[in-house]
Amino acid sequence: MNATEPTPSPGSDNTPVEPGAPDHAPAASTAPAKQARNPLHGVTLEAMVVGLADYFGWDDLGRQIPIRCFQIDPSVGSSLKFLRKTPWAREKVESLYLFMLRDQKRNAQD
């Protein structure tokens, strides 16, 4: 190999790499596009619970999703602990959160 030939990148299949070529696969830059229209992308479970409690109040939230952490001595901490362990309850919270976002958007347009 002389000094003018491109050097292979470490760990590659010894295929020469063009000078100035990106070091990463192009698929990595398309990941954010997959989530572009997902309203839950980047929203933490804590933000969902706080938003729902602010919007509905704990009493109504406990009626909407009848789980003990929303009905008996509710708190964000106890709710997060339960929801992180219980996928079906988390799905209900995410669904109600999406409903709340749609309702807020509708009310803002009126």
C-alpha cells in the first residue's frame, strides 16, 4: 500500500474508505424521522402523570383509570413506581395522555 491509497477503517472488511466519507451508516440519521409524528416521543412517564393529574385532577384520573395508585393517597412517586412495573396500566396512561393532547388541541382551536 502506498501513501496515496485510502486506508481501511479499523474493524472493517478491508474495503478502502474514501477520504472525507462519513464514519457512520446513513441509517443512523433516519432514526428521528421515524418518531417525527409520535406525540409520545421524548415525553417521560413522569411528565405524562403530572400532565394528567393537572388536567383531570387525581379524583377524575382515578375514575378514568381505576388503579389504586390514582385512587388511594395518590402521588406522582407511587404512580411511577406502579406504572413502571405494570405494562397494561402504562398503556392506559399513554392512551389517556394522547386523548388529553387531542382534547387540548381541540379546545385551543375553538
